[in-house]
Amino acid sequence: MPSIEVGTLGGGTILEPQSAMLDMLGVRGSHPTNPGDNARRLARIIGGAVLAGELSLCSALAAGHLVRAHMAHNRSQPPTRSGTPAPSTGTMTPSSLAMTTKN
């Protein structure tokens, strides 16, 4: 992740859930001696969590678990037909009109 924008001060950090999470991670507010350290640490935590999710996804794909899970959770049914009727034959649509128009 070459670039990630995070913040530990201002904005939505005043909201209770966000504030509690920043407190739990130990990165709330500005670092007392090194400004920006808390934001850098939060970015590393987020990056690590994203990479862990990607690794988990890759291992599930390699082991065949992802397909099995989709099949088990009723995603094995073929898609249903939409309720939109097909265009009737003989009707001129913009695309069929363009095909019959000569330059």
C-alpha cells in the first residue's frame, strides 16, 4: 500500500466508536514527542490488517474453501431471470437503427 491517508486527531475521531478504537490501539491524538508517529502507527496497523485479509483470501482460494463456502451458503443456485421482458422483434431500437443507417 504505497499511500494511505489516516488521522488520529480531528474529523471523525471525536465520535465515540472511532475514539474508543483509537484509544484501544493506543494511537489517539498527537504523539507527545514525535508528531505524526501515531498516524504512522495507525497506517501500519491498517496495512497489516488488509494484508492479513488478502492472505486469508488467497489461502481460501488455494484450498478450495471459498468455492465450498459459496456453494454451502446457497450461492449454488443459477441466477433467476429478470422480470424485464425482451424487446419485441421488429421494433427499432437506437442500436438497431444505428446498424441500418448508412454513412
